[in-house]
Amino acid sequence: MNTQADPKLLSPLTLAYIGDGVYELFVREYIVAQGNCPVKKLHARAVEMVRCEFQAKMLAEQLRPLLTEAEAEICGRGRNAHVSHVPKNASVADYHNATAFECLFGYLYLSGQLDRLRFFFQKIVDATQPGV
């Protein structure tokens, strides 16, 4: 994508906003590639992977050990961002860590690091496979 926005200058919540959409598109593409099924089932499968608890867990268990110093700094900015509310079905810690996760995805996308995004997403997919 050719963008005028320098991701280093954007607020962490703006990066998370973009990252939320990018990650959801990755999830939808992955689920559809698993086979054709009713939209209701597609949605249910997607919800499992986009919930803040899942994102927080994937960041902590799969991605954090792989982050560069710059990526870790972006996650820190996302985690520490002041959010206006936390959904009632999520813990504050999970919500902040999910914001960090989405911030990372937004930053990588806007900085054109699509191979890195695909690498991280594959780690997430691998972690959800039985026997992994």
C-alpha cells in the first residue's frame, strides 16, 4: 500500500484501528481458505480468533518472543494507550494487550512489512492447530 501516513507518527490507537481491520482480513481469508461453509459458521470461527483474550494470548505466547526492539516498543505504546472503555466481557489486561497486538499489526501494515505480518499470522495459525 502506498500511504502518506508515517506509522511512527500515528497514535497507538490509530495504529490499533488499522491493525484491527488488517488482522480481521487475515483471519477471514484464512477461514474461507479452510473450505466453504455457511456465513454463520464463518463468523463464529472468526470471532474465536479476533476476541481480545485470544489476541492477548497470542501476543504473549507466540509473538512477544519474536519481536524486534522496534516492534516491542510499538506494542508497549499500544498496551499503554489510554482507552476510553473496556468491554464488559474482557479483562483490562487482556484489552490493553489486544490493543498492543492490533497496534503491531497496524504498524507493520502501514510500514509495508507484509512478509513480517504473514510470518506472525502463520505463527498464530500454527498455535491453533491440534497437536501444536
